[in-house]
Amino acid sequence: MFTRKTILRAAGASLVAIISITAQPLGAQTGSDEARLQKLEQAVSQLQKRNAELEQEVAGLKKRTAWTPALAPESKTKTEVTSDGKTFVERVVPELHGGEKWKLFPAITELELFGDLRLRYEYRGGRLPSNDPDHPNDWQERERERYRLRIGLRGTVLDDWFFGVRLETSASARSTNVTFGGDTSTTSPGGGGPFAKGDDGVFVGQAYGGYKGFPGFTFTGGRMPNPFVTTRMVWDDDINPEGLAEQWKHTFTIGGGAAEPVSYSKDGKNVAPPPPAEPLVKIDVFANFGQFVYDDSNPSNPIGTPPTTTQPIGGETQQTPLANAFMLGWQVGAKFDFPHIAYFQLAPTLYNYTGDGNTFNVHFSGDPGNYPGTDIPRNQTGINSLLVFDIPAEIGWKVGKIPMRIFGDFATNFEADDRATAAGHPDKDGDRYAYQIGLGIGQLKKKHDWQIDAWWQHQDQYALDPNLVDSDLFNATLNLEGVAVRGGYMLADAVVFNLTWAYAWRIDDSIGTGGIGDNISINPVDQYQIFQADLSFKF
């Protein structure tokens, strides 16, 4: 560009010189022809000299462009100074921003980096019942400081495909926390000691891909975020199920209408029309389906006679399942939104299992201790006789500018009578219900926002899958009911401070509290409490 401008300037200078010579006043024509020829010869000589100078400049510019980096006209530059210890060299280089350094595959149309870091103090404790033969009313307690790190990428590619990957700390399905000082033992990876990193591993928490090419439909496969509308009563929010999911959503509107036609003022100028009238009600109808691999059977066809399993309570002998166990979910729901007034959402769901798998094929017991006459602990994780119907619901509105909501969940196991019988308690077939009801005030969106949620929760022994329920509030155990309170405040747009407290009691004192407790390992848990203080950074 600079070379072209230089040549144009030279041509312009030559043209001006010629015009200045030829455009003489008419009175000069009476002079000698020799004088005129002499002036022309001098002008030609000057032009030839200037032309030679310009050719030298152009040659020099060509040499420079051989090593100077090409910059876009709009690119910002900066001067970079380098030194070999003796001399200093200055050169102009592009000034790149962080985003401009990424090199993306051309098919990627959008890419997002996301994640969070959380620091936590936690106390939890569980009390044995008063009739415990060895330690009546004794508490098992645990205090710990923890952190959680999750970081991921999600994006879209050409032709309506998408993907997501997230790495996180901890290998547990129901927790991504790492305990400070929890790996000091010499048997820990790395040899232990203070500030060891034996349990500070990084694991794949999400790895999924999908397609959105059909209007309203989303198809996903892999280890994915939970596709269902749910609550922490049924699903721990750290769980990312593995398998396939299909989702559909469509919005219907009632009332409202198109904008008024463009009008004109007296001077003929058009006046912007008012915006279209908001609908009286907006209805989001959705359907979510999932086929999750619950337990992979390995091998699917063993050499020799297939193995068998004898149920410790009923005594029946059955072939150990060789087929994979799948969990299937079927959800159809709707959200009714009355703009600036209120909203209501209901999402009925049915969960069923295609089998027990070879890991979960021993029938659930939930009671403490070992099976009579054996040293085998009673089963706490079996998935036999589970057909769970779940209805999460929520109603929201505003009082002034303060958002408020009533939220809840109700679930029942249609096969609880068979599950109770298999556990040795046929008279407990009524222990089939779980429910939650609470009130929320405020909403966490930006700096200085606050939110408080309080709720009551009840979960019978044979109502839910013990491998999915939340691991914090009720210690991942069943046959408990109690109250929980959580309050949050946004210190900045991406920094949140939360406090959580819960207290629970055993529902049925004649049976245990089934499930694998998270660090409070006693069974039965007669009373339980937890307190957490979290500082979270989102990005």
C-alpha cells in the first residue's frame, strides 16, 4: 500500500511539472524558441533524476517487505525491543489479545470455556439411637475443609452438532470435593505427608456430543448433564448419567398479537410503532427421555456354567445377570408463564430398570449389621423392585421486585411392597413415599443479590434409589425426614457465598437407615445434622 502511494505521488509530481511548463502566459510565446527548448531539457533532466531516486526507494521497500510481518489495516501494533547483550533492536509486531491466540478447527462455530472453584468448610454428625447396646446416643462427627474444581469446554460445530467436556476433582459420582489434608497417610498415592496430592486427581465428569438439527429436538449421547427436571431429593446434582437422552420442547402462546402498523406524523415522518402486545400466557411443553447404562456386565458370556447368586434373606438362588442393567426415564411436563405475574411448572416422571445387573443383583436390605449367621454385611445398594413415579413442581411470582417461589417434589415406588418383602419386612410395604415442600425468596443473578430457601423433606426406606439421592443433606441415606435451610449472597457477579444447614430424624425406628452414608457410616442414624459454608468462584 505504501509503495503504491509513493508511485502515485511521483506521477503527480511529474504531471504538475509538465503543466507548470506548458501553461505559460501567452506573452511568453514571443520569446526565443531556444530558451523554451532549454527549459524543457532542464525539466526532462529533473524528471529523469527524480525517477531514478524513486526507483531506488521502491527497490528498498521491496527488500523490507520480504521480512516485515504483514498486518491487517485494522490491526493494532506495538514496538518490541530485544537485545543480545550488546545491541538493542526495535521492531513492530502485532498486538494480539488473548482470544486471538486460539486456533480453532474451522468447523467449530462457537466455543465456551466454563467452570467453577469452590472452597468449603463442613461439619456433619450422626447420632446412634438411645437403645443401641454399645453406644447409646453417641455421636459420630466429622469436620473438614474442602475444595472443588470443575473446568470444561462446550461448543457447536457446523450442521447443528454440539459437544461438551468437563474435568473435575474426585472420582465419586456424588461428590467433586477434595478434603484438605485427607491424604497424609503413608499409604496414600505419592507417599502421603502434609500437603500431599494423593487425592487431588482430575477426572472426566462430562463427555458428550449431540445433534439439534430438527426444530425443538435435542439428541445427546455420552456422560452428560442430567436431562431431567428434578430435585435433590431424587437425584444428587453432582451425578452425570451415562447413556442416551432425547429431549423435545415447544412453546405455545395465548393472547398478545402483532405490533400496530407504522404511523406517520403531520410532517410525513414515520413514527415507531409500539412493541407487540405480550401474550396472556406462554406455555412451554417439554418431553425428556433417557436410557442410562446403570451397570455394565462383564463378561456378557462367561466360559463354562454361568454364575449364580443366592439371596441372603429369601434364600432363593438365581443366575447372576449377564446383561447390562439400564435405567430408563420418561418425563413429560409443561411450564405455564403469565408474564410479570407468575409461573407454574410440573414435570411428571417415571423411572424403571431393565434388570439388577451383576453388581446390584443382591436384594436391598437397608438394615444395619450382617446377615444372620454370616459375616456378610447387609446390602445397602440393591435396585430390585424399583418403579419410581416422581412429580417435581414449582410456582413462582414476585412481591414488588423480590422473586418468590414455592417448590416441591412427590415420589412413590409402585413396587415398594415387593422391595420391603425382599428386605425381610413385608409389613413395611407402606414405606413407599418421598416428598419435599419449600419456600424460596430472592434470586442469585448479579452482585448484591441474595436468596434464601427453606424446605421440609421426607424419604421412606423403600421409596427411592439409594444410589442417587443427595449425599449432603441427608447423608445419602433413606428413612429420614427433616428440615433444611440455605442462604446465599453474591459478593460479585461471579463470586457467591452460601450457608447450608439441615437436621433430620429417623422416620421408622424399627428399621435401619439404608444407603451408603457419606462419611457418617453408622446405621441406623437416629439423628443427623450438617452445616456447610461455601465460597464459589464461577467462570
